[in-house]
Amino acid sequence: MKVTGRWMTLGLAACLVTAGCKKEEPTPPPAAPAEPTPPAEQVVDAGAEQPVDAGATPEVDAGATPPPAPTPPGSQALQPEDPKNREWTAGLVNIQRATLEPVTLREVRAARNEGFDRVVFQFDGDQVPGYHLEYIDKPIIKCGSGDPTEIAGQGWLQVRLQPAQAHADGKATVTQREHKPKLPVLAELEMTCDFEAEATWVLGVKNPNKYRVLELKEPTRLVVDVQH
């Protein structure tokens, strides 16, 4: 018994000195590689308004045709290059030809037609001057004196011609500046202005009916028809 215990003591000491008697621990398996972290998802608000560069100049199509100019309220769009395409109206008609040299009014005449009375203004030259037509209220004023004038009828259609004149070399080119034709609707014609390249006539009518305007050539004429 004593021998055996001695050898056991020596064996235990030898194991403590040498590493071979140390109990081996199992080697842990290698760690799995870490999965890459996915990038954060970008969220876009489809309804969000995108920023706009306030200083940016919008693209313009150089070949695009610009829109036509608006017609002034109350006026009828009449194209000077198509004088036959006129419509009956009781409103305002306005055609401007400010760059034209003043034309001379040579004759004013009136006649009855089927369904309307016609007034014709005849000019020298090849171009009708600008014109402005509208029904006006009393008092009717003469531009030279500023005095009111009485014109027969229940309606007064003013025809202002510009640039135009009813005189040449100091003499009147239209001598009869007031007359009363015996027509169904037209009661009186009177010239109320011949001053500074403006010639104005007022048509006194029995009723302020619709009218139309025509430009005619050879000779150069402006025609005003008033419905019966």
C-alpha cells in the first residue's frame, strides 16, 4: 500500500510538470463571416414638390407662332386684309392704321338696299383709313366749336375716320356736311369733326339696329350698312 501510494504521488507530480498530462479543451469552430449590412432604403415622396430654379429661363421654341393679341373688350375682331368677312353687330368696331398718311375724303352718299340702308365714304388713294364705329348718347358735340348739335333719330352711330380729312388746299372736299335722306332707317347724316387728321360723321337712325362695315376698292370706299 505504501509503495503504491508513493508511485501515484510521483506520477501526479510528473503530470503537473509536463503539459502532456493537461486535459485538452475542444477547439471552438471558426465563426461564420458576418453578412454585409444592406444600405438604408431611400424613401421618395411621389407627391413632394420638386425644387424649382427661380432664375432659370424657360425654353422657347423660336419657330413657334405667338398667340394672337387679345381683342379689346366690347370690340369686334375685324381683319383688315379680309374686308368681306364682316358680321352684323350693335357693338364697337375699331380698326387702327396710325402709320398711314392722312387720306382725303371726297364723297359721302347714302342709298336704300334690300334689308338695309347703306352709307358710302369714298377716299383718294388706295387705302381706307382707320375707323372707329359705335353708338353714342347725346349730347353730340362738334369738335371744332365744342357746341352740341341736334341730329334726328332714336340712335346715333358715330363713324370716326383717322387719319383722314375732308379738305384740301384750304377748301372743303365734301361740301354737303349735313343732309336728311328719305330712307327707311337712316334719318340724318352730319359731319361733326374735320380737324387734325380726324373726320367724324354721325348717322342718325330711327332705331339703333345692327350694322356692318365693308372695305371696297376701285375706288377706295368704306361702307356702313344699317339693318332695317
